[in-house]
Amino acid sequence: MDKSTAPSFRKSLTMKLGLALGVAIWAQSPAWAQSQGTWFASVGATSLHPSVSSGDLSAPSLTNTQVDVNSDTQPTLILNYMATDHWSVSVPLGAGFKHNITGAGAIAGTGVLGTTKVLPITALLQYRLGQSNELFRPYLGVGVTYAKFYDTNGTGNLTGLTNPGSSNATTLSIDSKWAATFQAGVTYAFTERVYLDLNLTKTILSTDSHLSTGQSISIGLDPMTYSLGLGYRF
């Protein structure tokens, strides 16, 4: 070998050996893995969007007297446990969502008729595609939701519509219901412990609202939720 090329050859060899050593050390170090026995959790926001299909308010009422329900966004904690390298259990936790109930159909434009809060208590069984150490990992889920409605109140608009001229305010309640929930999502790992979680769920939910006037109305809600969170693997 030419003496003039020896220093550059040794430098190149040193760099290659260093790189090989670094790869070997990295390969033996702890890495991101959604594997059996793993716990991980994310904190973020969930936006709940009802897909309302309203029935008609029972008599006495105008034909096509219906309602609509608005969306809401709240902070959410999602806990996950890997039962195997592919199957996991997920439980979203939150403080509940608040919704305005407004007039629709023949009474569209009458404003807010009532407010309610709902706490969706959900448990999901998920199947995670790919291998446990993949940085980008889609998943599918199916589960059950108990939609707990509470703190439901009517407004003056509701009283004026259902009991005009009376000093007795119309009150209302909404039945809590069980419903099926379906999910699709994906996680992306930034480091061996920190990850991003994005998912959407569809819940097939119908319920009934009851007024103190004796009237009632059936409401198909079928909400879609969108969740984005930053997570940590324990």
C-alpha cells in the first residue's frame, strides 16, 4: 500500500469499525416494542361528533318536530395493555362530554332546547398489525360502550315549545344505553418509550328522551370520535 494513502485508509477503517460497533450496541439496547405484557398510556384530546337521526316528538306536537345534538371536545387518557404481541385491551378515560340539544325539522332555528352531559364508558379489544417492534403500527378494535347521560336540563325555549303560557318549566331526561363500538387507529414511535396515537371510533347508539309533559322522542346518535394523544410505554 502506498504510504500516502495509509492514513486515509486507517481513518476509513476506524469509521467503519466505529459504525459497526454503534449498530451492535444499538441492537442490544432496549427498543420500542408493543409486546406481550407491555403497558402504555396516552394523554390527548377526543372530539365527539354525533351523527343525529331524530324521530318526531310525540303528541301533542307539530309534525316533524325533531332535534339535533352538537359536538364537543375534551381531554382524554387512554390506557392499553398488550395481552399478546398482537392482541391488546384499551380503556379510554375522560370527564365526559357536554352537548347542546337544538331544534331541527319543523322547529329548526328555535335555538337550544336543552343541555346534557354524557360519559362514554368504553372497553375495546384491539388487534395490532405488523410486528411488536415496528415504529408505525396500525390497529383495529371492537368493544362495548355504556353511554351514561347525566346533568340533563331543559331551557326556556323547551318550555315555550311544549308548555306555552305555563309557569312550570319543562324538564327532560335521556336514557343511558349500551352500544357497540368499532375502532381503527395507528401508533407511531418517536423513541423507545414515547409515541403518537391517532384513532377514530364509531359507536352505534340510539336512545330516548323523556319530557315532564309526558312527551318523548327517539334519537339515533351514532357518534364518531377522533382522538389524538401523546403516549408513553412503561
